[in-house]
Amino acid sequence: MIGSAGVQETLQLRREELLERAERARDEAARAEIAQIDTALARLERGEYGICVLCGNDIEMTRLAAVPYADRCQSCVGH
């Protein structure tokens, strides 16, 4: 049998490493969402909130209700 103490330590270190990586990923996702919110607030101040940045049409209210920082209408989401 492989020395269980060494295996346990290796697994615990790997677990901690993965937990730290997961936390950083969450932080990066949060920072990205904050940037999107800041952009939406700037668009609101300029009177451009709710207008699709690609086609210029209004963004659907249901989309804005679900994603308040959306900058594209449903038709342009894939572009």
C-alpha cells in the first residue's frame, strides 16, 4: 500500500490549490460583471441605456429585467 500520509497530504494540497483557483475565477467573474454594470451606468447617463449597441433597436424589457446590463437586443446576442 502506498504511504497514506503522503497521499493524503498530496490530495489536501491539490484540493487547496483547486479551491484557491476556483475563488480567483469567481473573483474574475465578479470583476467582469462589475465592469458590465459600470458600462451600463455610463450608458444610462448618456441616454443610451436600453439601446442595442449593434443594431440601434430597443433592447427587450424582458431581457433588461433578466440582465440589467445587457447592451444587445435578443436578435444581436449571438453576433
